[in-house]
Amino acid sequence: MTSSTTVDTTHRPWVDRGRAALNSTLLPIVAALLIVSVVLSFMTPTFLTASNLTNIVTQSAVVGIAAIGATFVIITSGIDLSVGANIALSGMIGAIVAQTTDSGLIGIAVVLLVSAAVGAFNGASVAWLRLAPFIVTLAVMGMARGLTLQISQGQSVYGLPEALNWLGASAIFDVKTSAVVTVLLFAIAHLVLARTTFGHRIYAVGGNAEAARLAGINVRGIVFSAYVIAGVMAGIAALILLGRLDSATPNAATGTELQVIAAVVIGGTSLFGGKGSMIGTFVGVLLIGVINNGLTLLNVSSFWVQFVQGALIFLAVLLDSLNSRRRSRRSRS
């Protein structure tokens, strides 16, 4: 008589969690973050210090908050190339109004209104005019940059009211307010995406817009809302940048869109839409922040920073494309 031993995993939930972790798109990016952090801690003794780690989060606040909005947009299978120009334009107009009225609160309101209006313009163009997101936001990027230069006459604005600088310059128990706000916004955005009907509809629209429409979802309204959220996040990022620089500059946030898209895509959000998470975006933001910080500590040329960011985007898109093809082959078989 022979006997065989079988392992019953039916009542072992930790096995399922382990398998889910191995199959998760977060695992590679978390592993990359840990590996890069360990390597940098050996290469420079100042990297793994409390002050430097806090500084990484603080320096990543502008990109991180803008990436929150970009995650909503990209999950709907859209794109926003105008985020950096939106930050510059809303910050410049808000700074001029605040300086003219001598009211930081009015300046804050103007920054958020302008940034939301840019997001609404993008959203209306994509949702109702049915224009390609890439082309629309590329055009808006050029228009916003031109407006910023025209309004400011190419000059920076200094002497901003204290209230306008508060978000980017103040601290809470020796921790920069911008870092605290960034973490809180990520937590809120995660709950919205993962636990609300609106978040589920964002995924549904990105996964299959026609199926979502047939299911009774207001596809145009969801797409429009995603771009407005991206605009508001750009406005909050602008407020942080104003406080950090204590000024508004016409060339502010140049190239930020590259870092934002890199963080979102590296974090596992698919450019094909329908897939992504705020946790992944947060880890992507941290990875880019760690790489930027480490290269700076090692006195590496800033040109290499741009190269690394571009290479990371290429690798992330390549992996996303390969995964999409693999899933497509599985569905056909």
C-alpha cells in the first residue's frame, strides 16, 4: 500500500497572500527601491540619515502631488503633458495677484482656480471634443508656457505674502509641511481609488470605455473629473514650489512632466489604462527621489539624472507592453 502526502492550502490564507505578492506589479519596484537604497547607503554615509530621508520626501513633494493627479488620468488611458506648465502658470498668476492685493489667501485661491481651469480645459477637450490626450495636453503645455512668459514678461516675482509661502516653507515638528501634505494626499487618493464608486469607475473607463458606457457609467464625466483632479493637484504642487523658492519664476517646473509620468509608469500604472495604484505611484516617486538624491550626493552630473529618468520610463513602458501582450495571448488561448 502506498501513501501520498498532500498539503492543504485551502485554510492557509498566508499562502494566497504570498502568491499575490509574487504576482504583484509592486514587487519589482519595491525591490528596486530597496536595492538602490542599500547600494547608496554603502556609497555615501550621509544617505541613510533621518535628515536626508526626510529631505527626499520633501524634495519629491512637487512631483509626488502632481503624480497623484496624473495617476487618475493615466488609469483612464489618458496623459497630461501640461502639468509642469500648469504649475508655472497658476503659480505665476497667483503670485502676481497676491502681490497686487497683498493677500496670500486670495493668491492661494487664484492658484487653485487657474490650475483647475487648465485641468478642466484638458478634460473638456478630451471628453467632449474627443481630441487625443497627447495632442491636447501638448498644445496646452505650449500655451501655458507662453502665457506665463507673457504675463511675467520673463521676470520672476519676489516678495510674496507669507500665507502664500506657508505650504512650501513651514514645518510641523521639524518635518516640512509639504512632506506631511504629500503623504496625506496620497492616503486620501488611495482610498478614493480603492474604496469609492468613483475610483471603481475610473478603472472601468480605463479598462474598457465602451463597456463602461453600456454599464451606465458617465464616461465623459469621469474623464473630465480625472483631468480636473490633475489640475488641482498641479495647483497644490505650485503652492509648494512658491513657498520653497519664495518666488514665482516663469520657467518653474520645466521638465516636471517627465518625472511625473516616470513615477506613475514606474509605479505600475499602465499607459494602456485600467490598471494602477496610488501605492505604486508613491513608491515610484520615492524611487526617483532616491536616485536624484543619491546622484546629487555622489556629485554626479545632473545630465545623468535626466538620462536615468528617461531610461526608467523606457523600461517601465517596455515591461508594461510585454505584460499586455502576454495577457492578450492568454485571453485568446
